[in-house]
Amino acid sequence: MGYGLSNRTHTHTHTHTHTVGSSAQLLHVSGRMLATRCIVGDLRGRRRLLQGLCLGRQLLLQPPQVSSGGLQPRRHGGSSSSTPAAGASLRTRLALTVTLGGGLLAAWWLLRSEKQQKLQQQRVEQLRKVALGQGNFSLLDHRGQRRSKKDFLGSWVLLYFGFTHCPDICPDELDKLSAVVAALERDTALPLVQPLFITVDPERDDVPALARYVRDFHPRLVALTGTPEEVREAGRDYRVYASAGPRDEDGGYMVDHSILIYLLTPDGLFLDYYNRMKSQEKIEQSIRNHMTNYTPMVT
């Protein structure tokens, strides 16, 4: 009885020890497998990480693709069949934009040109109504030839009224006038300007006196004189004031007169005037502007 109990107890103890040993071995094997899986998993994760880093480095180092539409990012994977359609759509939009913009610009330019022509025509009509320079003078030039206003039609004219015995003002104004004409004629894109001088002292300024006087100024300067009545009529057309002063012991006298330089268009119309305060540069620029905006008179 005691033996049986002892035998059963031994058998149970042996069985328990075997079971515990088997469990320990199983746990040991499972632990090694788990460690192995962790190591393999860790290696796979690192490999994926390295692959991701390499791919990112390639994307950073590769230059972007350049197409007709500008810079395009590179695409990895997926279908690229939509790229030609997108490029064609962009080109179509650009073409429509350019066409529309060109049409608007052309319309703006046309309206602007029509407006400028209308304003210029109104200006011409206003000049026609101005009672200035409407007459047709007929005088003798410094060579003794009869000249009229019609002889200068077709040319821009700078006209000055003065007299040869003027001590300073007339020479200064004629020097300025000559400098303007010389500066403008150096620009071959501009038409020539004809300098013209009409005396307000016909008693002393005859043809020989004018011939001597013009040598000091622009070589194309034309000086005109005539009878007292002819000279007064020419001055009256431009509202020129001229009055001879008292004579001195030698019979000499001064002539008080208006000091203006007149600009005439190729149509013979008065267009602008410049007083003593206008510098050569300002007169030159003014004439350039008038030439640029000039529209011939429609007859």
C-alpha cells in the first residue's frame, strides 16, 4: 500500500518533470525563433528605409523635366497618357490668349489713332479761324527776288520780325532761331525747317543791308523787305507791333517791336509762337512734338 503510493508519487513526479522540461525547451525554441524574426524584421525595415532614402535622393538629384509648358515634375509610376492632352490644352489656351490680346491691342490702337486724327483736325479748324498769318505777303528777299508766302508752302517755317540796327535783342533771337534750325536739320528723320526774317524797318533795311546782315546767321536764312506798306501788311497779318522811336542828332532811331518767333506748318498756318523766355532746347522739343503730331490739312 505504501509502495503503491510511493510508486504513483514517483510516476507523477517524473511526468511533471518531463512536462516542465518539454515546456522549457519549447519556450527556449520559441524565444530563439522570436528573436530571429525580430532580427529579420529589423533588417527588412532598415532595407526599406534605405530604399526610401535612396529613392528620395534620386528624386532630389534628378533635374525636372522641361516641356513647352514649362517645368514639369517627374512622375514615377502610373500612366502618362494624359501629358500630351494637357500640353495641347495649354497651347490652345495660350494661343487664344495671344489672339484675344492682339485683337484688343489693335482695337485700342485704332481708336487712339482715330482720336488723335480727330483732335488734330479740330486743331487745324481752330487755326483756320485764328486771324493770324492768313494773308499772302509779297516782299523782296536779300538777293532782290520777289518772294511770297506761297513760295514757302510745303516747308516748316520759323519766322521772326526785327531790324538790322537792333543792338542786342534781334541778334540774340536770330542766333537762337539759327541754332534750333541747325539742331533739327542734324536729325535726318525730320523735315527741314526754313528760317525766315522780315524787317520792321524798311527805310534802312534795303536789299544790300539784308544781304550783309544774314551772313551772321544760319546759311539758309532768308531775309525779306519791301515798301513801308508791304512791310506793314505782312506784320499786320501776324499782329506784329512795331513803332519807330525819336531820331537822334545823326538821324538814327530805334524801333520798338514785338519779340516773337512764329512756327508755321507746311500748310502755311500759324501753329505756335515762342517768346524770349523760351530756350533753344524747349523750342526744339516743341517743334519736334508738332512735327510728330502733324496731320496735313485736308482741302
